[in-house]
Amino acid sequence: MSKGTKQTIAEWEQKNPRALAVRTLEKIQNGAYSNLQLNQIAKQSKLDERDIHLLTTLTYGVIQHRLTLEYWLQPFVKDLTKLDAWVKELLFISLFQMQYLDKIPNHAIFDEAIQIAKRRGHDGVRKFVTGVLHAIDRQGVPDFATITDPTERLSIGSSLPVWLIEELTKELGLEKTTAIANAINEAPAQSARVNLAVTTVAEASYALQAEGLTVTASEVSPDALLITGGHVASSHAFANGLITLQDESAMLMAPSLAIEPNMHVLDAAAAPGGKTTQIATYLDAAAGGLVDALDIHDHKVKLIEQNAARLQVSDRIKAQNLDARKVDEQFSDESFDRILVDAPCTGFGLLRRKPEIRYDKTIQDSLSLQKIQLEILNAVAPKLKKGGRMVYGTCTILKAENEDVVHAFIANNPDFALIPTYTAYELNALDAEGMLHMFPDDHASDGFFIATLQKQA
């Protein structure tokens, strides 16, 4: 194939959302992050807004439903593992459109798939793709009802790995697990936190509406807005620091710290700075209020600083490169009035936003992270003043990284005791010990866990 022909194919792909979806999915399967890869390909493309929406829908749709699509495709392909990666992704996006997108007729789906097969492959590939799609059209896909094992049936139907279904069922019961499984493939809402350091909820809502966006008040946090009708991060309200993108559940950590304006606060694992900048809104730099924000990566420290500058709270934030497990290198004991530990975790509460993580993590990852989570808590605990509060949270829904970590920490640190996690609204999310559990099916927000600990005087 000549260089000129390759350039022609590349130019053609830049205007074809389905061809770009295949490329995007290939890169994600090779380890790229879905959101970053999708943003990069969308920016480099020559697609209009409608086609970017289709590219996004196809990419996330295939990632979310990969196990389901494999189950449906298996009767029509002898060995999926022997297919070229791009051919498999092409069949997946075609099958996804046939089963989930009711406004695209099959003949249009087939025509586009055949064009991509013809341009990227040889005539044999074109014939193969054509044959598979027409066979699916004639015979239909296999029914989940034929799967007799309920765990496997839920796994295939929701495209969640069997081990995760089993673990959640053991911890929460089958009914709750089924509700979570049904919720995680829904599109995530765009939620934003109003930056109370520079504006009010009413003023931010007005500014967003003036830009043509639709704004709804959150039922989870009084500082949160749910926004539709446009791209929030492209708005003037975002650029001017009136709002920042943050999930409603994630906004619940900082209020439970009960911060006063003159306090010294530690954010132990801070990047990209959403909770750091939220903490800063409670502080007054003139009164000595300061949050030390730590992260182990230089580029993420810069990201915290950039967010702080945009939100006009830089005077209350000191970001630095430091592993939270090594706080002894920088801080003496009882240096802080409050400590927030938003711990590294498996992230299973974020399945709506990061659907690919369901396929590459195991229960062993959860247990390995548990060790790190405990190391961070044990390292920062001496830095809290007596009578101070420490809030621990994760964006996962697994017991091993949540209440198990808190119980193990208290067993090793008997001077700490659980107190009820504060929420402005009645969320019916606290357990008997006062720890907060937000699941993806509760309020259509991210799954989140929060425990509030007080150091005894």
C-alpha cells in the first residue's frame, strides 16, 4: 500500500465517527485511558458535534457492554481470540448499534462496517464482516434467559466480571448487587461544585443558564449543580472559576471535616485538587487558614496548582510532591487541625465514568490497595492534633478497602473513634457506625465511602 493511499485512509477516518471509534477502542484495549484517548482523537478529528457524540456513544457503549457483546457474538465467530483486534472492535461497534441504538437502521450500520472493513482490510475481511452481520440480523442474538446460573447471567447481562458480582453479592446481597449492576451502565450526569470562595449557588446557576445550559439542584450536596445541554468545561463559568467539575458524592468528604477559617488542614492524596480546593473555600488566608496538599507526582502537583489558580484559592493552598506515607519527612506530630485522606483505591464506584476498570482489576488489587490505605492512615494519624478530625474516603464500593480498613486502623490506633459522617441532606446512607456508603444506584452519582474519625483529647 503506498504512502498516498495510507494518507487517504487516514483523512477518510478523520471524518468517520465509526472508523475513529474502532481506532479508539484498539488503543484503549492496549492500555490507554478511555477519557484521555477519546478526547485526543475527538480533538484531532474533523467531526462535527453530532458525530463526536456518536463517537463517544460507540466508544463507551462497547467498553461498558464488552462481555455482553462477546456473548452475543460467539455463536457467529468460531474463535474471537483469533480475530484481528480492529475487526473484533468493528463487529462490536456494529453489534452495539444494532442492539442499543434504535435510531440507526441496520442497512446503515452494515454499509458503514463494510466500508471500514474494505478500507482497513482485504476482500476476505469485507466478506467475513458482511457475513457475520447478516447472520446476526437473520438469527438474532442469544437470550440471557438461557444462562441458568444467576451469577453468570447477571455478569453477562451487566458486563461485570463474575468475581465482582460474587463479592458484591456476598457483601450486599443479590438484590442490591443487581440494582448496582443495572445502574452502572447508565450515562453519568455532568455535576459541578459551585466555588463558594467567589460566588453563590444562585449566581453560578444564573451564569450557566445565561450560556444556554440547563441547571438542576442536587439532592446530594447543596453546593452541587447537575448540568445538561452543553459541555461544562468549555463554559465561561468554568473558565472564570465559578464552578469546577466534581461528582456529587465526592463533595461529601470536606464538609464532614467541620473546618474553621483559621485551621491548618492536610489533604494527604490530593490530585487533581477537587477536594483541596473545596477545603480551601472554608479557609481564610488572612486568619492563617492553609491546606497542605500532597501528591507523589510532579505533574499532578502542577494540576492542583492550576486548579487552585483558576478557582482563585491559591493563597490558601500549598501543594507539594510528597508520598503521604512519608509525612515524617516534612511535618512534626500534631501539626494539623484536620486531615483528609482520599485514598488510592480500585475505583469501582466510578464504573459509569471509567468503564474499562471492571475488566483489568481483581480482588487481589483490592487487598493490595488495602495495605497502602492503612499505611497512609497510620502515617498521617500522629500529625493530627488531639481533638481533631480525620476523614477517610474512597471511590470504591468494596468492603476490603472501606470499613475493613477503618476497623483495622482503629484497632491499631485506639485514640481514634468513629463519629457520624455529616451530610447537609438526609441521604439515608449511614451505617450503624456512622460511616457513609453511597452506591451508584442510590442517587445516580458515583459510588463513594466516607468515614469520619476523631482523635481523642
